[in-house]
Amino acid sequence: MTRSMMKRIGLILALAALAAGCSACAALLGSERTDMVNDSVFELQIHTDKDEYTTADAISCYATLEYMGGADSITINSGEPLVYFTIKGGLFKGDYTVSSALKPTTLNKGDSQKFDFVKSGGYNRNDANAAFWKSWFADPELKLPAGDYTISATVSGRFEGSNAKDPAYTLTASKDITVTQ
């Protein structure tokens, strides 16, 4: 074997060791999963602690919102909460409930705000799934039946000084998860 080939093999082995080390470091640091969108006004991230859960697992989910625009701060008028969550999959159709009263929120450039997942919505007691919905809303933890889901965090509102006839600003970050028995 030539000296050149030995160097190449050594380099390949070193890179493989480095890659394995990085995987081990990630395991030690935790396995938080994040999906992010950035449109140069805001960076919105949705975080979960895993990609796969069982039906017994409580799902840890939150969003972070950071103003990235050109001014030192921005004020957005929105329903409450500013960042709301939806779930699609199984019985969940992506519905949400927010207060219709507009609330101004000022965000400073570079400051990140955290929004914990909050259940919202309602159900008709005559619905065939009313017992499920009653139990689901009564449980403070986010637990889902087996299936594939998309959890989304959305910020929506009108910027201070914008024309009321213009469409509302909306930005959504989504995260796919799987729940097994």
C-alpha cells in the first residue's frame, strides 16, 4: 500500500470518528427537534422534544418568535394569543380559537419570546367524538392518539400603521410527529 493511500484511509477513518463523535455529542446535549421559518420580519420556530411518541407520552411543544426586521422594534396587533397552535391528523382538523379583541404586542429586534403549546377550540356535546374531546380538553398535557400529526405554530396580525384593507400578516412553522401505541 502506498503512502498516499494510507493517508487517504487515515483521513476517512478520522472523518468517520468525527461524525460518530458528533452523534454522541448530540445525544448528550438532548434531542430537541426544531422546525423554523424566517421571512426577514420574524423568525418563528416550533420545538418538540422528539419526533416520535407513544400514546402515553406527554408531548413537550413550544414556539419561539424573534423580530428580525430593520427597525429597533415592531408592534403587531393580534388576537390573543399572539402565537397560536393547531394540530392536523386523525380527529384534528387544524382548528383553533383566539380572542377576537386585538391586543398590541411590541417586539424588540433580537429578543426571542417563548410561547408554550396551549390547547384551544371546543366541541359539540352531540358530536360522535364528544367523549374523546371532553377527556382531551380536561387533560392539561398534550397527548395524542396513535397516528401521524402536523403541529403548527402561527403568528397572525396587522402591523401598527398598516392599512386595515391590507391582508393580515401571517407566518406559520410546522412540525411533523408520529404517535404509536
